[in-house]
Amino acid sequence: MNAPETAASLTPPTPARSGEAPGWRLLRYALAIGLALALTFLLGLAIAGWSLTVRSAVLPLLTGWSRPPEAPLAAGLMAFLLLTPMVLLALLLRLRRGVWAVLGGGWVVVIPTFVWLAWDDTEVRLPVTCEELAPPFPEAEKSYAVLMRYSERSSGQQAKGFASPDKLSPWTGNPDKGEAWRADIVKNRTTLEADWALLAPGRQWWAELNAFEQIGDLTPPNLKADFISFQVWYSMAQRCCAIAGLQALDGQGDAAVATLLPALQLGRKLQPASRTLIRTLIGRAVEKMAMQTASFILDHATLSASAWAQLTAALAGDDGAAGARRLVLMEPVFWAPISVQMRLGDIVTPQQPKRSSLAHKWLNLLSPFLYNTRASTNLRLELLSRLAKLAEARALKPVGTLGDALKADLRRQHGMKNLAGRKIVQQALFSFEKAAQSYWETQDMRVALRERLAALPPQP
């Protein structure tokens, strides 16, 4: 007996499934492979849904925000998710009897589970509309057109006339540095005055924009919307404050106030009709910088009655509690129609290079089972509505306390449904709480500056 015959005699014959056509065999294999993968996915979701430790290790991998601190646990779970389908598949394929009943029963359980995971809220429950947060007014369209002349995507002749940042000096001084800022502007006087001359088109634009009592916001709620440019506004505000500071140091208090007023007034005007957080935060940053400069002017120069009255008028008014509520709610309300159209891959890997396209496609494919868009939007609106009420009542000190409490509530929520959605909502909380805290700090700064002016009578 030769070697091949000996090997053949020692190998047990593979049991044949009598009467099973090749087509049915292929179907059985396909159903077994699909069931093994589906059960592995559901088992992984169940473990992550009920174990806070596993969830905190795995969800960052799905949402892309941070590297999981429990790297060994994440690696072990990934190995488990890779090995489990092979084990399940081997067991399913080794069944000699009742395989069709097992496959059928498995899919009877799996399919409704996936339907339940993908089941979403029927509608988005907005606490308030954009129109209620920022009511339209007669000159909204005209003022908005002037505002967007130098937006992020402006490309016309007027935009080209604005001195581009690459022509400006790299100076980045800020009046919140106090005496260090004073030394900085004195040292860079020549450069700053040259920058201010280059910004003549921008100053003319500011004057035209400041002629409006209010500045409208007609930003459309879509991902291709154009926004005001932070770089343009910040470059203008920094140089404006620096020149006003230099004039104050030269003893020209009235000239310093005249230079500063457009920044102070426009910073305020950007906010009441704003529909987006980015525009509001830009306005608040410009206003805050201008108020710090106003305090610097009062430290180093005297004002005439006319300049004193102009500065006092620019600091009048107060958005109060309503402003804090608007600040928290405007962004989620504005973006709600957009967020319900986005899938998980669109959020985690937006506009990424081609190397991320595969991850983008897979995340979008699994998105219905990990991220319920309307439910996540409603959860975010609900939590931010709670934050808005506390922001109105100014119950946000110390900053981070409320965000941590709400995040803890989310982390304690067990279950395998909408896992990625809860994580994504959790990421948005702290930034809004910090913005609300900053809002009240700016309000306090305005009140303190008004009180200082009231206690400092102007020169005749």
C-alpha cells in the first residue's frame, strides 16, 4: 500500500448532506456567515451597552474624538469581535442535523433586533424656532449683504480690496495681557500703523455696516452655508484696539474712543439677530476685546464730555438672561434640520482624505444601528434646553460642573440602542456650558465698565 493510499485511508470521510443541491449549500453557507457576523455585532453592542468600562474604551473608536484610555481592553475586545464570528461559523457549519432550523431561528431573532436598533423618533422636537430666537426685521437682508462682503468664501472685487492677512504683520497682541500688551503695541507701533493703513477698505466696510441699527442673519441651514470670517474680524479688531491704545498713550483720549467705537458697537450688533454660534462668539470676542481696550483708555487718557457720552451710549443695553438662553439654544436649533440628514460616517470623518473613505463608508453602512439621527438630535435639544434654563438663572459655576453631571447621566444610560448617538451628544455639552459662562463674564465686564464711567465724570 503506497503513501497516498495510506493517507486517504486514515482521513475520515466528510459527511455528505444527501440530496442537498449546490445552490442550497451556497445559501446555507451565506446564511451561516451572515448570522455569525450579525450575532457578533449584536453581542459586541450588548457588552458595550451594559458595561461602562467597555463602552468608554470602544466608543471613541466609533466616534473618532479621542484615543481610548483603556487601550488593552479595547484591543482585547477587538480580538474578541474578530474571533467570535469564526467560532460561531465553525459551529454552524459543523451541525449535521437541524441546521436549517437553527439558521431560521437565529435570523428570526436577529432581524427584529436590527429593526429595533434602527427604529428612530418620528420627528424632531424643537424647543423654539430660529425665527423666535432671531426675529426678522426690515433691513435684515440689506445689512446681511453688507456683512457677508468679506465672508469666508467671498471672492468679488470688494473682497479682493480688503487687505489679506498674508499682507499684514504676524502681530497677535491682545489687550487682556495688560501691561505686556502696552509694551507690545509701543514696540510695534510702526508695524501696527502700517497694518491699519492696509486695512482702510475694512474700516470703510465697518463704517458702512455700523450705519445699520441691527445686522441681520440669513444664513441658510445647510452644510454649504457661508459664514463671516473669524480671521477678518479678529485682524480688524486687534489692530483697531492697538491703534486706540496707542492714541490713549499719546494722550488723545477722544481720538482713541472714536477709533474704538466701531469695534465696540459692531461686536454688540453681531449678536442679537445671530442664528449661529460662530457669529455670536465672533461678536462677543470683538466686544470683549473692545471693552478691555476701553478700560485701558480710561487708565491712560482723559475724555471730553462728548467722548464720554459716546462710550457710555455704546455700553448701554443688556441682553440679560434671554441672551444666555439664546446663546445655548441657537446652534442646536439652527442645525437640527441638517443633523437629521447626517449619518455616523459624515460626522466622524467629514471631508477626510481618500484613505478614510473606507471607514466613512462602513460607518455610514452601520449608522442606522449605532446612531439614530432624530433620537440623538432630540436628546441633544433636551439636554441643551436644560442647560439653557440654568444659563438663564446663571447657575453654571464652576464651569464644567453641569457638563460633567449631564455626561455622567449619559454614561449611566445602559442599553445597546443608539450607542454612538449618546457619545456624540455627550461631546457637545461642555463647549456650550463654557460659552454660557463666558457670556456672563462679558456681561459683568460691561456692567463694571459702565459703573466706572459713571463714577468718572468727563472733562469739560
